[in-house]
Amino acid sequence: MKRRNFLQLSTLAGVGLTLPMSSILQSCSSHPAHSLEFKNLISGLLKDWSDGMLKVQINNPSNLEVHGALGCPSCSHIHGRCMDAVYPFLYMADKTGDEKYVEGAKLVMLWAENNVSQENGAWTVIKNPKSWKGITVFGAIALAEALHYHGHVLDEETRKAWTIRLEKAGQYIYDEFTIDFTNINYPGTAVYGLNLIGNVVKRDDFKAKSKELAQQVKAYFTPNEGLLFGECKKSSSKLSKKGLHGVDLGYNVEETLNSLVMYAIKEKDDELLQILTKSLNSHLEFMLPDGAWDNSWGNRMYKWSYWGSRTCDGSQPAFAMMANINPAYGTAAVKNTELLERCTADGLIHGGPGFIEAGIPACVHHTFTHAKPLAALLDHWDHLPEINSNASLPRTTADGVKHFKDLDVYLFARGDWRGTVSAYDAEYHYKYDFRQASGGALGVLYHNKVGLLCAASMAEYSLVEKNNQQVQPGKDICLTPRVEVFKDDVWYTNLYDLPATVASKDENGTIELVADTKLKNVNREELTGTASVFDITYNCTAEQTEIIVTTKQVIKEPTAFVFPIVSPSSEVVTNISENEITIQKPEGLVTIKSNAPIKTKEIEGKRTFNMVPGVEALPLEVFFEKESKTIKISISVT
């Protein structure tokens, strides 16, 4: 039985873009070989992940508190959203005919009904009935997709019961969701969710509410770059002191933009498609050449997992479905999926590229959410545009400096070097002081030959969402390159200097970015009694990246520039001299030189691991020498 494809319902008229919108979901009866390679990739991953989830599914009928749930190798609790797996399980049941997937789907739904289902139609994020219910929209979309495309594999009694349950969830979303009741990812996702559910359960009022939200969300894109904003608590939703909105790359590309694209295509909302095309182009600027999302600056980067965001769905649908508008969108979908594959072991996605080698267990949440968009792509496959990685990503071919005015974030590129410097000051919530890359900090340093070299972490790792983050293993050492002073056991760093400014120029082959910054503590109080005002200069040529830290003030306390280098424990570190070290990476040799001794912070000769963005690093530091007011560090690759 072949189900009608929702997105096939519309034939889009052109809206003045480079390619007509009518070509976005063309009939592709004979995809080129490279598109089929991508299909094979996502088909194989979906099976691997589905089987991995079945391996951790709890089968214990005598204990209904756990029976049917997906156990988590890393967390001490069950993730309430594990019922999202109903969609990939039913997809696999339909395509393989294997009854184990039907049983898996029934069990996760059974667990949800026994433990997180509420009378008002909601599901909760954990078993506590007072816990967050907004996640209902994600489970409802998963159930709706499963029923629409694959409900025929279920017995009639189950199919009817799940359809009734879906309508109750839809009613909760209809009654409770407004455009500004919480972070934008919830009402943004409900745009597609209510439309989808309305079609499945034949509720025109759901679809009308969807259309209303779709009209309202058009006001949530920044004025210059068209970035989706609104990822902040209501208490923090006003503009920052620099006049900036709350933007999070991870949530945008892995969740909200997907739903808006799918809605806009289906409903022929040409105005929204125009807005989304500009927005996708801007978001794509932050994809690194290896398919990672550079969310070093995002205001919810406490969930940054390099490939995306810990509890979101994955960026494949929006970029794959719009690949005819910009072929680089297809490259983004392929590259990011390949990165997810590299971060997969034992059928589960790990929360960053360093997890597997460091022996950090995977959180199952990554897998049951990221399996859904792969199932969605496969369900729409015959109507997708050509998808391949032939077109270059913007950051692959970039050269020079680009300032994102809506973020106060700078991207620079010269030769094989790629970097991010951030002075973004919009906070997720006033009471959290985790701080993403800010204060003129280097959020990312990447080299095309050897990959990621520096990456920001939270200034201090904290469980902002204790049910959705893993506990930090070992000592928490911040990975963001920074100036720091410890005075009276209080940490002062430029990372807490939200008013910091950055200036840039590109002359004679050298990119120069200069951050004017102050050292402050977590309460944003400036350091006193010693130098607190510094310039951090980032110079980038084709040959090297250089960091120069200077002050005009008198240094009276030990002051260091800390620059952790991403490096797994297997990589050999050689001390050439006290001022020079090398790190042998698989694809090249990294050489680091300084005008003062290079030390390893706190854990001499050992690596530190940080959950954000899920990497091991060598925490290097250089102290200002007596009477010196300058530190110079150079990094080169051969």
C-alpha cells in the first residue's frame, strides 16, 4: 500500500529565486548514482540506529515503569521522548517486514502511555507529571508520520488507538501553543506539526492554527542575515545590550527550520520560502568543511555536539528538500550525515567526535531523535531533488573576513585556515552563567588538512537541562581560548566580558582581528589590582594563525593565555623546547610556538575531555613573563 506523500500535494510556483520553487520536489524516478549513494548511506544508518535502539530497549513486563523504554547507556534516567522512535521503527517494519520493529514501536508507545502520558493529551519530558510538556509536539509529529506512511503495518486496533491518541496530542498543542509562549523551536515546529496532524486526523482547526503560526513566525528572522531568532527564555527575550536577538544555530538547523521548510513547501507559502532561503544561506555559512555545525557562539551551545545539538532532530530535511535552490544544501545534508556516521558506534550516535576514542558512553537521546529525519527523507525520496556533495560549502571556498551583524560574530578564512571570533552577548537565560564563546574569544579554529584544532566549550560546564545533558567526566577545564587570572580563588576571564568589541581588517595577505576585552568574573565584575584590559589579536595568513595578547597595564597577578588544542590521547605530543611543541595528527603535523614557555594546564601531559562539543583536548597555557606585556603564539600545519 503506497501512501500519498504530504509534500507531493503541492506544485510550487516560482517565487523569483535562482531556481523555480516548482522544482524543489521534482519527480525523480531515476536519481543519479551519487544521489543513490546518499540514499544507501541514510538507509544503512537508519537500520544501524534502529537495531541499536532495539538492543537497549527494556523488556520487563513485570515492571511497567521501565517496560518498553529505551535504556540509556550514559544517563541514570529514562528519556521521556524515547517514544519518538515509533517513527523509525515503523519505517523499518514496513521496509523489511521484520516483526521486531513493530514490536519495538508498540513497546515504546506502551511505555509512554504508562509513564509520561497526561490526561490533557500531552506527554512529559520525564515521568514527573509536572515536568515540561512542550515536547509533545515532537512525539506527535513522529506518531503522525508513522501512522500516515506506515500505519498499515499495524493491527487495526492499535492503529485506531494511536490515531485517537494523536488527536489528543494535537488538541493539547492547539490549545497551549502560541508564537511566543517559550523558545521559538516549539511554536516553529508546531507550524508543520499541526498541519500534519490536522491532515492525519482530519481536523481543519489544527491546520488553521498552523497557518496562523506560520504567518507569525515570519517576524522571527533577524534584519540583516535573516537568522531565525527566539531561542531564549521569555525572561531573557528582550534584545541584548548590543541590540541582538537570541539565536542558536543548533536548534535552528536541526529542528525549527526543518518544520518551516516542510510546511512552506506543502502549503505553497512563497513568502515564507523566500525568507527561509535567505535564512538557510546564512545558517549554512557556519557549516565547517567536515559537515560540523559551528555553534560555538550559539546561546544554547550547552548542547553543542559538533554535529549539531544533543536533543534535536538533525538538519537533513530542510537542506535536502531545498537542494534545487542551492546545490550546496545537498552537500550540507550529505556531509553532516557522514559526520554522524563517524560518531556512531554499537548502533548509537555519540555526542561528539571524541566520545568513542575517549570511551565516553553514548546518550540514546541522540539516536532516537536523529533517526526520524532519515526516515522522513526516505519517505519523501521519490520527490526529492538531486542530492550530492558536488557543490562546495561556503566555508570550504571562503577567503577573507565576514562579520555577522546580527550576532557580532566574525568568520575568517585564509588558505586552509578557518576560524570564528565571537563578541555575541545575547544570553539564553539570565540565571545561567555558562557563557558561550564571547568576549572576543576564538570559538573555532579549523584547518582543512588536520581538522578541528580549537573549539569553545561552556565557560563552566553546568547541567542547564539536567535531563538532557550528560554529566561531565573528570575535571571541568574550559576549552575556549582565553586570557585568565585567578585572584583570591576567583576566576577572571575575557569570556565574561559581554561588551567586548572586535575590529577586523584584511591587508597584504594577512587577516587581522583585534578584540578589545576586559577580565571579569562570573558576576561580570571587572578584575582589580592587576591588569584587566587586554587586546587579543588574531592574525591569519595562508601559512599560520598567530595569537598576540597584549596589555598596557601593570601585571601583578599570574596571568595566562589558555589555548586548549583538540587532540585525542592517541596523538603523539613532542616537546621540541620549552617554547615549542608538536602534535602529530593523522593528516599532518601541528607545530605550536610561543615567546614564553608552553605548559599543560593542571593535568600535566594529559588530555581533558569536555562534553561541549564532545572532544578531547590538550589544555595548553602560556603565562606572561615578568615585566612582559605580550604573549605571542603561532600555530602552523605541515
